[in-house]
Amino acid sequence: MGVIIPAILAGMVTVMTWLLLKHLRMRYRLKDINQPRSYPVVGHGLITKPDPEGFMNQVIGMGYLYPDPRMCLLWIGPFPCLMLYSAELVETILATGKHLDKGFAYRLLEPWLGKSILTSRKEQWRPKRKLLTPTFHYDILKDFIPIFNEQSKILVQKMCCYGQDTEDGKTYEKCLHILHSFTKKVIVERKEALKESGYKMEGRLAFLDLLLDMVQSGQMDETDVQAEVDTFMFEGHDTTSTGLMWAIHLIGNHPEIQRKIQAELDEVMGDEEDVTTEHLARLKYLECVLKEALRLFPSVPIIMRELSEDQVIGGVSVPEGVTLLLNLLLVHRDPAQWKDPELFDPDRFLPENSVGRKPFAFVPFSAGSRNCIGQRFALIEEKVIMAHILRHFNVTAMERVHEVRPKMEIIVRPVSPVHIKITRRRPIVSP
């Protein structure tokens, strides 16, 4: 015993010394990158704001503090995180097929979303992405438009009831077991329906049908299906609903833009109640408005990547293993790419105004091979819902844009609830 304890202590000291030297070598290699003063091991932990609003202000402030090159280094304890916020620098990462692993923060989502297409390492992600991509083909997405119309009509009817005093919106606080039980119920119900039909599935299959077909063929197990459905429920509702909230708030602050949207809707749709694929293709200005809202408030403001090999970024050789923070919010507000970047101006996205813009200057759904698989689904859904709302109502924002303070959680939310006043502009038709 007298020999074992000193040996253990010596081993611990050796390991800690090795880790410290490794950390100091990393700090030396990254010393030429812009960064606030930090300390070994604790990094920027002593100055990092712990609350979502303070952290967002801090991150945005660093973008203004280090404008050239548009990158800076943060130390999360002993771990380096390189934040990039220009179209050119982001392109060096997303345009290659090399750096596909997400950062360490995504592992915190695994108890909720499992090893899904969002959270999994590239070895697991590649086959899943290949299998799931066909479920988001436009031929399948078109079949969801009647559902979007039906649910949008229900929303419009409910909005008619909001002329009286209401609560400050809806609070989303979901425990994991509630979420999992709900998605499990969806899976079971669809599985039973397919069982009754004798698993007759032909042609292109929708998302859940394809997953269940993979279970039947042994390509996935039910745990995999649960993880993907949980992920789709999260990515398919929370990001979209928040994106619509920001869009309505911005439109409600700009009545002249709202009138242009409504004029387009009246011209394209006439007296028709349902939005069709033909309507969607012609609602050009509405699409510009939704894109401009996503530019100012991308639902997911920062995405992460982990360098799979050494990479020269901004003239500095950054070693393998460093976590990259791709700050889409600051990329979208880069004055080199966007004139008056803080202004809400949908005309930016008209074809004649998009000439010469860097391809990675607008990436609300990420870009490259690991972009958002459901981005077309989300845009179609937003267009249909917004079309129904603005055909039937005028919306007026109760807070000015500068009065609403954003905070950074997984997605960008307002610190306090935002409010709108709605007035009816045409009769409501029951779904």
C-alpha cells in the first residue's frame, strides 16, 4: 500500500502535467488570433455572461470589436472555440466535405434527441442522411400543402378569438418524458395504420413511413426512429414558429411592406382560399420578406463544427480538434455584404439586388453537405401560414424593433413576449 499510493499520485501528476503542457502548446499556436484576455485552464470563464441575453450581447459585441478579419477566439475553460462571422471564412468550412462533425455542445442534446441526424458523428450521419434525403423531395412536400392549409385555417380562426384580453403568449417548457411519450404515440399510431394496410407502401415515402419501412427491413431499430422523430418535432416546429414570430413582428413594424405582401396575395390568389403549389411559385415578394426576417433573426444563430484536420483560416493554421462557432447572425449583418445591415429591407432578395453577393452571405439553414435537410419544408410551411394570416388580417406590432431584446438559447428568442394587434381585413372561411 505504501508503494501504490505514491505511484497513483505520481501518475496523476504526470497526466495533469501532460494535459497542461498540451493546453499551453495549443494557446501558443492560437496566440495570433484576435481574442480578449484570458487565463490558462479557466479561459474566458471569468468574463463570460451566464444568461442568454448577456451572452448574446457579448458575442455580438466581439464581432464589432474584431472586425478584420471577422474571426476571434473564445476559450471555454481549456477548450478553444474559434468564432467565424464572414461569408468567406464560413465558406472555407462549409463548402468542403471535411469538417462534418458538430461541436461538443450537440452532445448535450443526446439525452433528448439521441444520436439523430442532427447530433450524430459523421460516420453515423452519412448513411442516415442518404436514407432520409428522399423523404424531403418536392413531390412529397407538395402533399403536405393541404395539411398546411387546413392547420393555417384553424390558426386564423383561433386568432379571431384574440380580440379580447389574453395571456402573454404560450410558454414552452417540455419535460423529456412528455416529449418522448408524444412522439412515441405518433410512431405507434402510424405503425398500427400501416399494419392494418398490410405495409403497402409504394413510390416516394414520407418521413415517418420511410423510417418505419427501414425498421421492417432491418436498416434501423425503433430507438433510431424515436431519435429522428424527436429531432424532426424539434426542428420542424420550434424553429419555424419562432421564425414566423420574428417575421410577423417585423412586418407589423413596416405597414408599407405589409401592404405590398397583401397586394401580391390578392393578385396571385384572388378569391381562392387554399394556397397551391402554383401560388407558392408566384409569391415572390412574400418569399423575399421571409428571407429578410431569417437574415436578421436566423432561427439557429450559431452552428458548430469540429476541425477534422489542420486548416488555414484567416491566414492562421488552426489545429485539428478545435471547435468552430459559425456565427450566422453576424454573417447576415456583415456590412461588406449588406448595405445598412440592421434595416429590414426585403428588396435585398430581389434577383437584381442579389447579383454579386457572396453565396455564403445568407445561410439561415447552414450550407454544404450537412445543411438542414428540412429547409424546403420549412419555407413552404412558413409561406402558407403567412399567406393565410395576412390575407385575413392586418397586423400591427406593439413594440418597436429596437425595443425587443433577443436572447441566445438553442434558437434566437425575445427576452420578453412580443405583442401584435390584429384587425380583420376579409371574412374567415371555416376549414
